[in-house]
Amino acid sequence: MTSYGLKQVFPLSLAGEGYVGGGPRRSAYSRDARLTERFTRIDADTLRYEATVDDPRTWTRSWTVAFPLKRDPSYELFEYACHEENYSMPHMLRGAVVGEGENGR
């Protein structure tokens, strides 16, 4: 997959193309798919997330999903990494939950 950001502060636009389908998790898109994501600041505590999928080989027209992302001061930020086909992830998460219980969280 190739992705790039369009140099703007807000709205921030990201685009990706060259998705590879198939494999054990059948994809609902073709190699021609293009995903455009946009983050727009609504106010000091809200971002609007919008994603548009354009794949003429799969759908008759592009489609968009959008929803607000509200700031939550109690939210803890964790590292994000791609975990497709990572079968050990459930075990690592289960271990983290057990560890939290032992620490009185």
C-alpha cells in the first residue's frame, strides 16, 4: 500500500492506494481501491473523522463514513501497530488485563 498526507494543518487529508486483497481474510476491495481520510477540527475538543472509499471495480460509486472523535481526558494512548495475522495478540492483551488486575487497577 502507498499512502501520503496532503500538507495542510486542518483539515488533514491522508490518501492510500495499492491495497492488496485476498489471503485468509478476503478483502472487500480490489487493487484499484483508494482510501481518503480527512480529520477536521470542529472545536477544541472534537475532530470530525471522515473516510471515503473509491473502488470502481468493487462498488458502483464511492462511499463515505464520518463521525466525531471527542477528546477524553481519561484516555490513555497506546502504541498503534499493524497486527494483521498476529495470532499472539489475544494472548498479549489477556496478559495485560491480568497484570492490571494484579496491580490493583
